[in-house]
Amino acid sequence: MGYGMSRMETDYVYNCEQIDDGACSRESNHELFRLDNEIFHLTRLRSKPSECTCKGIGIGRNMPISTTRMLSGREVNCSGKGKFSSADCSHVLGHYLPVNGPRLIDKMDTRAYVSQFSADGSLFVAGFQGSHIRIYDVDNGWKLKKDVLARRLRWTITDTSLSPDMHYLVYSSMSPVVHIVNVGTDAKESHANITDLHDGLDFSFHEDVVYSFGIFSVKFSSDGREIVAGSSDNSIYVYDLQANKPTSRISAHSSDVNTVTFADETGHIIYSGSDDNLCKVWDRRCSNAEGQAVGVLIGHLEGITFIDSREDGHYFISNGKDQTIKMWDIRKMSSSADCTRGTRGRTSDWDYRYMQYPAQYKHLRHPKDQSVSSYQGHQVLRTLIRCYFSPSYSTGQKYIYTGSYDSSVYIYDVLTGDQVARLEGHQLTVRDCSWHPYYPMLVSSSWDGLIARWESSGNSAVPAVDDSE
């Protein structure tokens, strides 16, 4: 069968006493955050007022400018364009961080592993260890739109991905079979093969392989025709939904592939991260792509848990079990890897699943570190904790945010590395979190079973989740 796709109120901690253009006044790591980096200028272009607006207001582009003055300038059309540019919008909205909360969206009696906004922000997907995937209608007071009860679940929902047209959802677990379900129907409940067909997409290349590996990461392509997956058999898989079969298996790493994603909307470039400590870049247009990465990025001292692309074909970030987020420029990648740690005092008996990260390791650095910058403060323990760039529209991607083992969400300034906010309110590990693509709103999912919402203003009431229909 082929598929055609179209497109609780509690206290919080906010670690900055005052925001000055999104950065705290703590000392920056100037060795890593150099002003001549291209990423510095690209981020400034996206998050500072446009040149036309600054000229119209009569102020230099690098001078502070208040939101009130920006709005006044727009009213009198000082830019001559009659509206804010995208940079103007992100500059204004970027001052309003989603730090007020948490407010309860939903609570289950099992761990929450996944939280994802749809591309347009109208839907929100939450995945739980207890076989439930819940989809909420964000624009309709967070009303429960679809309650999906998964089939043949092994251990937990490891990942979900919503198709670009928001009609189909795929979900994975510790099995080579990824399931796909039509979530565009009107029915509120979707029980696997009882009320709905949850078709199994078998990523195995051999008929005699049954549950021999698990899928950690799944992602739809931008055209909705393919799914890319990272697995516990050290491989990357690509599944063609129209042909209804896997078309590629790349023996990509020497350990679990915990995370995989497309670099941009073209689908040609794939990024992967593994417990072998390496990030790799794959170009599907190259004839050797089936077995040879076009580049390797070295710098993490422990395994990689998640990768998020800036979607510009050059930059991405990775979360590592060495307790750092690293930013990478693929133009600095190597053709081969020396993944030896190259540091003294390291031991091989540390296990992030049940041990704290040794304090003496936190300031070590790989001697061949190729990363552009590093961000520290959060904890990556027990589970594959995820990190992301903040949205382009509302922040110009000037922030990086991540869940953490210490029950918090951390927000870092991309340019300085400063921690600009720490959101506290959960009782257990925050594995995943998602920033709304257009509004200053962030949703976190935790092992305490809570799906919670954070906003820039603490005054608005949030309707209770409606389970009555």
C-alpha cells in the first residue's frame, strides 16, 4: 500500500534579572563565540531591526531600540514599506521569551517522551510511554483532537513525525516496524486496527529479521514522500511511502544512530548522530552515499542524543551525553574521523543511563573539536534529550533551547552562549520541548507525565483539556 502526501499553575525560575536584546550580563566564552563567525552575522541579520527601519527612525542598526519606538515608527511608515520586515518582527517578538508557567495542558500516568508543534503551529503532538499519542487543536483552546493508541509498542514511543499536510502521523518504538496512521479523520479515537488502520512500515531488509533492532528517530521529508530513520543497528534507513518499502540502508556508524534529520527542504543532505560520538553528513546525490559519509564532525566526547538543523544547508546543533550542545558548520567537516578522546583521566565505565556525569569531565574538550560553539548548563542523562533552534519568524533563531535531566528547560543565546532562561516546574526529566513557530509559547513534556505550556505573559487563562466528546 502506497501513501501520497501533500503538504497547573506553579513557580518558574528565570535566571536573567533583565533582558538586553536576549542576552544575560554574564561573561561569555570569547574563544568560542567570535564576532567574525558567519553565524554571528546571519543571526544578527535575522534578529535585528532592518536597515530601512533604523534609517527611518534615525538610529544606528547596532544601537538599542525599544519595542515602543519600533511600533511608533511602523505607524508613521518610517521604513517606507508600510509594514515590519521579517527581521523587524523577530526583533520585537524575540524580546518576549516564553518563561511564564507552567500551565497544564494534559497529564498522563506514564512518561511523556515527545512534544512537537506542527509546522504551522495549529496542532501539537505528544507521545507517551503508555502507548498513547495525543494530538491537540492549538487554535481551539488545546482541545483534544485525536487520541491515538499505538500498536505493538516496544518499551515506549521513541519518536513521532507529522506529515507536511498534517494528514498522517508516523510513530516508532524499539522495533523495526514504524506505524503510520491517518489523523486527518473526524474520529477522536484511533485505536490500532480497532477503530483505525495503523499500517506497519517494515524497515527490515530481510524477511527473517523480527524485532532485531529499534528505531530511535523518524522524520518525514518536506514533500511527504519519504521517511528517514535512525536505528539501534547502527544504520540510517530511508523508506519510500509511495513504493511502500525501504529504499536505502546505510551502515552509518559504529554504534546506535540516536538521531537523524534532513538538512533542508531539498532532502538531499542528511545529518546523523550516534553513540560513537560522531556527527556525520550524507549526500544522497553521491554515488557512494550508501556506505560513505561525505563528512564527519568531531568534538563530542560522548554519544549524541539529538540533532536539529538550522535548515540552511550549513549549520546544525547536537545534544551530547558530554553535557554540551554543539553547533556545527558542515563546511568545516573532515573526510575521516579520529574519534579518540585525546584527554587524560577518561574512563570507559561511565554510563549515562544510571550515573551522574563526573564533574571533572565537564570542562574537557576534544583536541580536534570542529564545532563552532558549545553551550553548557543543562543535563543530558537517562534518556535521549532533545535540543532545537528557536523559531526563525519570532526570534530569528537567536536562541537554542533544550530539555534537561534536572526537570528544567534551558534557553541559551546563540551568539554569546549565555543561559538566558531556565524554566522550572516539572518534577522529573524534561525529554522534549517545542517552541511555537509564530508565538512566544513553548510546550514541554516530562517523565512526570505532564504536558505543560510556557508563555511570555502570565495573565491569560488556559481552558482545561476537554475529554468529554
